[in-house]
Amino acid sequence: MKRVPSVALSTPSCTDSSPLWVSSGRTPSSAAAGAGREERGSAAGGKRPGFMERTLVLLDVNTRSPIRVLNDNFLSLQLDPSIIKDGWLDFLSSKRLVTMARGLSPAFLRFGGKRTDFLQFNNQKNLAKFRGPGPDYYLKNYEDDIVRSDIALDKQKGCKLANHPDIMLELQREKAATTQLVLLKEQLSNIYSNITITARSLDKLYNFADCAGLHLILGLNALHRNPDNSWNTSSTLSLLKYSAGKKYNISWELGNEPNAYRSMVGRAVNSTQLAQDYAKLRTLLQSVRYYHRAHLYGPNAGRPRKNAILLLDGFMKNAGSVVDAVTWQHYYMDGRVNKVEDFLKTRLLDTLTEQITKVTKVVNTHTPGKKVWLGGLGPAWAGGISNLSDTYAAGFLWVNTLGMAAMQGIDVVLRHSFFDYGYTHLVDQHFNPLPDYWFSLVFKRLVGPRVLAVRVAGLQRRPQPGRVIRDKLRIYAHCTSYYNHNYVRGSITIYIINLHRSRKKIKLAGTLRNKTVHQYLLQPYGTDGLRAKHVQLNGERLLMSDNETFPELKPKTLRAGRTIAMPPMTIGFYVIKNINAYACRR
């Protein structure tokens, strides 16, 4: 019989430092050698000849205890304040948008982004003059339609929902396209105009979050400053008093990417000043009775390069105890990318691990145990890339981000953006779900906050000198979501990313052996391949049945003991039923 090479034990990313379950207290290297000896012995003993040659991966999960317990709102959402300027805020009452947002609850909704620091609150109900620019030939009639829609919504009790006429949506898309050119010009020139958030706008935003079962986190303008560079609280105090009077349950943050202020507006805010500003905001919240226990998050630092890390370090040293969770942002690539292959590079997927390590090291130095959130996450910055970051291909980055962040203890991941302009959102301007929405929906339905260690044994190439072997098969495991009543507590959900250009076979071993499995295999739908903007689940295209009804997410049952076959370039979720895992029963 041909000698079988030793198997290698690895985590989903062979370069990350995520915990790996190894039995008998052995180190990963000794466990790998032991696993190799056991499997060679099994083959040599005549049991199931050729077994290892046919099976790429043996997969087991530690079902005794979770390695992480995350926030119930782990997968959360973000809206950019530019929706005030381009007019889409007026359409958040859409029954279809609310339905799709509700599908991803429970979650946080962060209202923040690059234009957070140009927001000014005006306590008036309707200021048409503050609306964004639009062609004269339709602007007046369009504004009249908005006013009539607002009046109709005001008459409703409870959640205020609307079905907007097609012509109204068509005019809004035209208006938004014009405004987006203005927003892009501002971004390229680094000259930004202020945006007024009125009481009416805040009412609409809160109505959307509340109806969808999302908890609103409102970003405040940190660049509204006094002559001595201290933070000016006048607009914030007015906003707090109005929100408290309405009994709006809101959490807060101050500013967006403060490390970039110098390049944005030519005015820097150092870590000491930022810490003082957060302390002032905490005092301000405590002075408003309704918000004296409100949560505060920050500092929303940018990607952890040198200046962002220096600012985060100084902030944590002086104000680490002021915030309830530490927030930062990560974007994978810029808008110059034009190849689908760029979204499949394992080196790109693994950059997140390096960034998380840098941030958590700073946080744990000053406030050990403090929760860390990925407060803004997208496949690309500057609005993303048309026909790339809004296609199936971007899903590999998104699902891997969720798995990697969970393994490394990131408590919440806020996805930019749920809806609006650009090409990194979950829902397009026709109110249709894009591929990343369907990945998010399946994740929410099946994946719970308890993270389990994965044991993977399989045949791998021998590494060449000086070359890192990066895994193209990513495997993560959680307890199945308790909100899913189709599965009893104790069930496990495994999600797998196959970046190989060939089919891969996974054999469930150990505690997972001979269990019934429900498969949710997500593949691109149509002739566009990885550039597809539609997704099929187990061979059936996913479509909203109507404005209020999701398609049934029907699993395919794999009989006990059957090998999982992952087609090339696909993402699959697998629920191990009736395993009664101790880690998942509590």
C-alpha cells in the first residue's frame, strides 16, 4: 500500500493565531504528528483502504465549551449620513426596506460615516430648503410628494410604513444620481459641506430602526469645535433634549476616523483632546436624565496604520474607561481594483487578522477585557467597485470577515452599508437584496454567538522554503442560533468557504460522525458567474416573494455519514442536527 503523508492540522487561516482545539493537551505540532500516525496506522491496518486518498479534509469540532461568546447583535448594520443629502432618508419608511432590515435583526444600526463630522441638528420639523440639489423640472413636485407622504405617515400609529409609487422612486433615483456626483466631488477635493439633520429626519431614522428591530447608534459631529479646539456641545445638547423628549432609545458615538481629520479638513484633534471630548460627552449624557445610562462607543479609528494606532493608544490611555466598547474600521481595497480575482486572494482575506491583532494589543494594554467592535467594514472604500463589490464574488470577503472576526473575539461587526449610494451595500436602489444581503440573512438565521474551535486534518502541499501556504478552504463553527426554532439547542452550524477551483470533500469526524446534516449551499445564479448579482440556495434562486415575505430557506438533508462535497468557488452553511453539544445547550 502506498504510504500516506502526514496530515497537517490548521485553523481556517494558517497564518492567524486563533485558538485551535487539540485533544490530550498536545501542542498543534505534536497533535498533527499524532493525527498523521493514527491515520497511517488505520490505513496500514487494512481499515477502509485508500480512505485518506479519497478524502481531502477530516473535520471535527470541540463541543465541550465555546472559545468565544459574542454579542447577540454580532452582525450589525451601518447607514451613512449622506442619505440625508441625497434624499434616501425620506424612503426609509418603505415597507420593503423595513422588512429586509427586520430580517437581519437583532442588530445595531450605526448612523455614521465620513459625513458624521459635518452633521448639524436643527430642531424643526420640515426644512425643504435643506434638501439636496435636484433638477428644477421635477424638484417642486417631488418635494410636494414627500410632504404628502409625511402627512400620511403622521396619521399612522405605531410603525409608520409606506408603499411609494414607482414614479416617486424613479424621480428619487434621478435626484440621488445628481447628488452623488456632488458627494463624489467633495470626497475628491476634500472640501465638505455641512448636512442638516432636522427633527423630522431624526424621527424618520428612528422609526426605521425601531420598526426593523434595530438599536440605533447615532454618530455626533466631533469637528464642531470652539476657538480653543475644544468640542462645541451646543448642537448635541439640543439633539439630546429632543431625543429624550421623544423617549428614543439611542446609543452614541463621537466622530468618525479622527486620525484622518488633518487630511480631511486640515485640522487635527490629538488623542488627549479626543479623550477629553468623550469625557465631556459622557458627562453630557449623564446630565440628561433619560440618557444617564446610555451606551457610548468610540473612538472609531481608521485602519490601524501608524497614526491611527498612536491615536488609539493615547485615547485608550486617557479615556478607555469612558467607552463601553472600542470601535475601529477596516476596508479591504480601493476603487481601482477591476478584477474579480482580486476578491479571491487569500493574502487579502488574511489582512484582517493582522489588523485585529494590532488593535486588540493596544486595547488590552490599557483596558484588558474591554469589548472591541469592528465599527465600519466594507469590501472596498470610496463607494466600492461597480459589478465587483456588489456581486457574489465580494461574499467571500464578507463571510470570511465574519468567521475570522468571531474567532478572534471581535464582539460586533457593523457592515457598511445597509442601503444607499455606491457598491458596497446590501440592498440596491431598486430595493432588491444583493448577494451579501442573502449571505447575511442565512448567517443570521443559522449562526449563533457561541464560537467553537474547529479541528481540521487534511492533506496539504509541502511548503516551499520562504513560501507561506495560505488556506483556500476556510471553515468556522458556531452553536446554531437560538432564534431559529427549526433546530433544538445543542445544534451546531459550520460554514465553509471554498476558494479552490475544484470540488473539495469534507468528512465529518469525531463528535460529528454519523450525524444528519442540513445543507444550505449558496452559489451564484445566472450566466455571470462570480459577477452575478443573484444567489441560489441549494439550486433555487432567492427572491423576495413580495414586500413583506422572504423566500423559504429550505435546506437539503444529507444522510448521516455522507461526505460534504463543496463545489468550487462557493459558500455553504451546514447545520449538524441533534448533536446535543454541551457548549450549545446553555
